[in-house]
Amino acid sequence: MIWLVILIPVLLIGGIAVYFEKKTGMTPPEGSTDKQIDKMAEVKAQTRKDMGGGNNGF
């Protein structure tokens, strides 16, 4: 029964947080997703280059 005392406030606060998050409708700034995609492509290319080239101790 004590778990109800702990669980109900957690669910209530979580529900309120989700409600306000959806209500505000925050979106990322314009162009930030394009920058992130470009950066991820650079990171993947560098990782492939690092894994395939040279003696990496294996």
C-alpha cells in the first residue's frame, strides 16, 4: 500500500510535465537539424577512416 503513496505523486507530476511539454510545443531552431545531420556525417566518416586505417593495436 505504501507504494501507492510513492507512485501516485510521481505519475501526477509526470503527467503534468508531459502536458506542459506538449502544450508549449517547443521546436528546435531553424537549420539546427541540418547542421546536426552534417556533423553526424562528418563523425561517421572520421570513425570509418579511423577504424580502417593504420595499426590500431589489434
